[in-house]
Amino acid sequence: MDFALTEEQSMLKTNVRNFLEKEIAPVVDEHEKRGPLTKEAAVSFIRALIPFGYMTGFLPEKYGGSGLDHKTHGVLYEELARVWGSLAVVFVSEGFWWVLNEAGSPEQKDRLLPLAASGDYIGCLAITEPNAGSDAASVETTATLNGDEYIVNGTKTWISNGTIADAAFVLVTTDKSLGPLGMGFLLVERDSSPFTTRELHKLGMRSSPTGELSFDDCRVPKGNLLEPGAGYKRTMAFFDVSRAMVGVTCTGIAQAAIDASIKYAQDRIQFGRPIGSFQMIQEMIVDMMMETEAGRLLSFRALDILDRGERCRGQSSMAKAYATEAAVQTTSKAIQIHGAMGVSDEYPIERYFRDARTLTIPDGTTQMQKLIVGREALGIKAFV
Ligand SMILES: Cc1cc2nc3c(=O)[nH]c(=O)nc-3n(C[C@H](O)[C@H](O)[C@H](O)COP(=O)(O)OP(=O)(O)OC[C@H]3O[C@@H](n4cnc5c(N)ncnc54)[C@H](O)[C@@H]3O)c2cc1C
């Protein structure tokens, strides 16, 4: 297995790191204290990062992308999360474009995909509901055909970008009797098919807008339903990619915590010596490095499998479960190394911890990832 970055990937990593540290890092704290980004602020960050390959890089050239592979994409996300976890989550808008690119009709792609490159059209993926979290197959939001329109009723919750999105791919059921086979992704464009949203506040990722979306007899053109009956399957295929990317995101957050801890341990003097000279501090730093490296390798291995066009469900789940939990441990140790400074909101360490802790939940909880890996290993389902 060769995990070395290509020359191009190394250059991209260096360039993007320099840019993020110079242009983005200085404004992170003020935005985090203000809360969820406004649409205008999100758009300005998205526009600044598109030239590096964020948001559109993975799309075909025809639609403004450069066909970036998953590993290069992973490099971009690790660097972004190292500076600002919340902004990495705002880029879940890519999931919207991913679904459109994979499953949209030629007409839908030609009309909407060029908007991705503008950076000012924000999308979200609305799967979770108040009664359908880990059990995504029990989605209750209905889309009922009425002439040339679907009438949508239901509530989606914890939707990243939900409050600032121009459009959502909403996982709906068009035929409850078919269970998951009666589900589809319905493209709901907010201008023409209004829905209401409510901001939800979270422990971490505070600059990433998260919303509840309510659909009350929301009328959507019939042609906006993608792949009738294949919405649940498409959701699972999306998770294969997104879980590995959450793993990479957590690796970036953990790396930031390691970098800060090493510097602090070298500079902070107690008992007349740098605290980094104490073996217990060194042990914590080495544990942080080993766990983060293991999470990184698992995540990039999953992305490598995706680049080879092979199935990677178990590997993505392993990467997501391990890298997120490892980041919680690593960022918690970073707090310990920083002493009281670690719990002060004047320093970024507590943010790293809150952000890492938040990511053990989305795209399937740690428990669900383990059940998926267990199912692959044993051939026995521990959940329906
Ligand atoms: C920051 C953030 C961003 C998010 N973004 C999005 C988004 O963009 N789009 C979207 O659709 N959703 C999003 N979500 C929602 C997320 O996907 C769900 O929260 C997640 O799937 C878990 O569902 P739940 O919160 O309802 O928990 P539940 O499913 O109610 O789980 C509660 C607890 O029970 C455990 N549990 C459940 N079933 C089992 C089982 N069979 N065996 C063992 N343990 C079990 C879980 O592991 C968990 O510990 C986001 C959530 C967060 C926190």
C-alpha cells in the first residue's frame, strides 16, 4: 500500500495550508463567537476556496470541476478542518452537488450544476427526521403526486446548511408500502417551493448552520424527483464517501490539537522546565499522534478504495468510527496539556474538543458504524 502524496497533492496541500493560515485562520474566532454563518459569509468563504478545488473540484470539467479524485479531496478537507472545522461542515453543500451529479437527469444537471461554480448557490441533504435518525429507512416525509406536482409534508432535522440553503435534496417516501424501495431524493428549490426553517444550536461546529426544515403542503414539480425508488440506496452510497470524509475532517481537527500541544509543551515552564520535558506530557502527545495517524490512514485507505471504484462500506465506517472517537480523545488530551488555558474560550483548544465531539453523531453514530462493520465481518445483521 502506497500512501505517499503525489507531487501535485503535496503542492496543493502546501498552497492551501498557506492560504488558510493567512486568510482564514485570523477570522475564525470572531465568526465562531458570532454563531452560524450567514449565507453571505458562507458564500464569501466558498468563493475564496473554490480555486483550490473545494466544492466543485470533484465535478466533471463540463460543469466547472477538474475531476479531483477522492484522496486529493481528502487532502483539501484535512487542511480546512485543521484551521476551521465548522467551515469544513459548510462544505457539505458538496453532498448536494454529488447527489445531483450522480443521480440527476441531464436536464437537471445542465440547469443546476453550473451554479456550483458560482459559489453562491448553497445546497443541503435532508435525510434525518425527528423519528428517523439512525434508522434512516423509517423516513416519514411524504411526497404525494397531484397532477404535475408532488405535495410534500413532513419535517427534517439537524440539516447542515438547512437555514441558508437555496435548495435541498429531501429524502421522501412516495410509497410507504414499499419501505426503503419507495423512497427518492426530491429536489426542493426554496424560491419556487418555499419551506420554513429554524436554526438549531449545537455544542460544536458553531459556525456551521444547522436547521430544522418544515414542509407543509410544499408543492414541487414532478420532474424534480431523482431515481424514483432509489433514494435510500443513493443515501447509503453517499455515506460511503461522506463517512471517510468525516474521518479526514476529524484528522484535521486532531492535527491542529497536536500542533498546538507540542508548541505549548515546549513553551510552558513549570518546576523550572518546559512541561514537554515531563514524561507524562510526552506520553499524551505520542498517544495523540498515534491515534490521529491511525485515523488518517483508515480514512485515506477508504478514499483510496473509492478511487479504485471498489466497494468500501466497511472501511468507510471503520474510518468514521475510529477517526472521530480518536479525535475526541486527542482533543481532550490537548485540553489537559494546556491546563486552564485548555478550557478557556480565548484559545482554540476547547473548540477543537467541541467540534470533534460533535462529529461522532452525523453521517451515522459510532455505534451504527460498528454495527455496519460487524455486519460485514459476521454476515449477521444486528439491526434491521
Ligand atoms: C453536526 C450535525 C450535522 C448533521 N447534518 C445532517 C445533514 O446534513 N443531513 C441529515 O440528514 N442529517 C444530519 N445530521 C443528523 C445525523 O445524521 C443524526 O443525528 C444521526 O444519524 C443520529 O440520529 P439521532 O440523532 O436521531 O440519534 P438516534 O438514532 O436517536 O440515536 C440515539 C442513540 O442511540 C444509538 N442507537 C440507535 N440505534 C441503535 C442500534 N440499533 N444499536 C445501538 N445503538 C443504537 C445511537 O448510536 C445513539 O447513541 C446531523 C447531525 C449533527 C449532530
